[in-house]
Amino acid sequence: MTAKEGSPIDIVRPLQKTSRKWYAIAVLCLLVLGAWLVGYYYQLSNGLIVTGLGDWGSGGGSTWGLYIGSFIWWVGIAHGGIILSAAVRLIGLKRYQPVARMAEFLTLFALMAAGLFILVHVGRPDRLVSSVLLNYQNTVHTSPLAWDLTVITAYFVLTATYLGLTLRYDIVKLREYLPNFMSPVYRVMTIGYREDEEEVMQRMVWWVALAIIIMAPLLLHGGVIPWLFAVLPNFPGWYGGIMGPTFLSIALTSAVAGIIVAAYVFRRVYDWYHIVTDEVMRGLTLWLGFFSLMFSWLQLQQIVTGDWHPTVQTGRALDVLLAEPLYWLSVGSIFVILVGYIFAQAVRPSIFTPERSLVASIIVLAATLTEKILFVIEGFDTPAFALYYAIPGSYFPSVIEMLALLGTIALVTLAFMIVSKVVPVIELHAVEHHKDESTTAESEVKQ
């Protein structure tokens, strides 16, 4: 059967027809991914020396760079994405239900990308087994790497469970429109499904959403990830209690920006303007503004407190950061987007367009990525050890590192494209809710 535009089953149209543009973009993503794999093979063959990373200490340079900065960025997008989806369930923000599943997929794919950066940064992949997994009972107490893997794994399981529960209903109701080659997977995902289980499933989803909301600020991107930096007093550029709120604000900012990009692309490609409406895009843009304001405020807090009678080491770390033009470019970009576009809509609503929100989101994503990479590099290069003051070292990402970043972006893009051909990326409940609202509005107009 063929899905009709404007009907609830309109959300399965992407599964029924694949355009040449889809194949062209998929090939482009595969080429970028292939280039990264070639670069990674070269790194495996020759060691991390082929990157821009250097020996810390007497040799100068930084052993953490784009890899760790990108890891933090992807984890932040993942955490922020699932927080938005969980908030839709808990608070009842039905307006954003059409993008909730996109946020869930974004979380899964971003976590995979983050995990890959751990893999490439350890040098030899077997170290994850020999140094972490086989000795987990010891490393979990002392190793930041073990903490990272534990957090990512826990969050991945939670998100996959959360997504799987919401997919059961859609797969059963839309099975006749789904591709037959995926039938074994669909059967596994809907084992034991009953018509009366929907209420139970919704309660389970609500409790999982509550767990996610609690874990995110207290344990994940507001907790464990920033603690890996904030509890190290010998690195004044990282040390301090403000790192938790700062990381969380950047996570939410970049995640909403990523969701805006995904929502815009899907609604444009599949003509879903009646589902992902301008009001949804405007609301997401306003949330982007709110979290960008948090980001800007916390950056100001770090600058003011670090510049007002700081210790020698703190002052040095701040001076190094403030002397970096890329830092001002990233922070300034977010501030310009915040004031020049998002806040300006309050005075003149006509300024808003989905296209401008797309551009603003891409700029914000680039700015948050730049800020996180600089955070890692500048913090690592300004330790409170006199031994290293005479050898500041230098760091600039190599081509191989840049290919890793582009490769993970291509991988996430390709993952979105593939999943859109397997399951609906918009919940059936969202379309049913939209249809009910439209029917109610029509009835009120007639009366």
C-alpha cells in the first residue's frame, strides 16, 4: 500500500521510495567515511605520532586534542537530545512530539560517534580490552577512560530501551507499510505485543524518561564527564565546580541545534511541513536561544572569576585562553546568534524563518565544537607544574584527526538516512495528536 500525504501514515513515505539524491548523498557519506578509515589504518600502522598529538612534559605538546574535544561534543549532543525527548514525555510538551524520536536517534548515533573517538584515541584498540574490560574492577575506580565507557554504555542501553518501547506500537500499527526484508527484526521488536499494552508501555516510557532526566544533570554530562576535568587541581583551566553547569549548558545548546538541523532536513526532503510545522521550528529556536543564554552567562562567569585576583596558575590559564582568537570567534558567534536573531524575534517575529534557524544551528554547532576542542587543548597545555612552563609546546589537528571528525559526521548522517528507510522517524502518536488537534480546530470553526 502507498501512504497518502496528509494522513497519519504519511510518516512511512520515506520507507517506500528512495530518490537518486538519497543514493548520491549516501555515496558521498561513504566516501568521507572511507577516507577516515584509510587515515585510521595509517594511524594504526604508524602510531599516534602521525597525529598532531605530542608527548606531554619535556617533549612539549598536548596528548589530548581534537579527539577528546570531539568526544565531549558528541556526548553532549547525545545527552541533550535524549533530555529533550524525555522532557516531551514527562512535561507533556506535545508540540515537540514530532521531533522526539529524531532526538532519540540523534542520541544513539552521537553516542556511537563518541565511543569511536575513545577507540581511536587509545592508539591500539586492544587496550580497551586488556586495560579496561579485563581489569574493570580496578580501572572503574581510577581510570577516566573506564568512567567514560561506563557512562556511554549505560546511556546507550537506556536510550535504546526507551526508543524500542515507543517503536513497538508504530511497528504493529504500520506493519503493512514497512519493508519486508526487515520482518525478522520487526518480529523480535514486537514479541509479546498485546493490544492492551499501550497504557503499560507509556508508563514504562515515563519512568525511563524520569531516570534519564535525573541521570543527565547529576551523573552524566552534568556530572561524570565534567568531573573528569573539574577535580584535577593541577590543571587550573579545568578545575572548579562551574564545569558541571557549563558542560550541561553546552550539551543542551548543541543538542537543540542538532535537532533543528535534523528536523529541517526531514521536513524539507519529505514535505512534512504539516507535521514539523513552523511553530515547532520556532519553538526549538527559542529553546536554542535560552540554552545559548545559559552558555554565554557561564562563559562570562569563568572569565570574570578567573580574571579577578586569580592565583598565578589560574591567571596564566585564563590569559592563554583569552589570547586565542578561535575562542572569541566561537563565543562571539553564539552571542551574535542569540542577540541578532533569536532575541530579535521578540521585537519583530517576521525575522524568523526555518532557513535562518538552520543556519543559526549550524553556526552554534561549529561554535560549541570549537569551544570544547579549545577547552581540552588550552586546559591541558597550562598545568600548574613549573617543570613545564619553559616548554609550552604546540598543537594543531592533523589531517587524520580532521578526517575522524568528518568521518563521524558522515557516519551519523548515513545512520539517519538508513534508519529512515527502516522505521518511522516520527512517532505515529505525534501524527495522531496533530490530526486530533486539526479536527478539533475545524469543529470549532464550523460552530
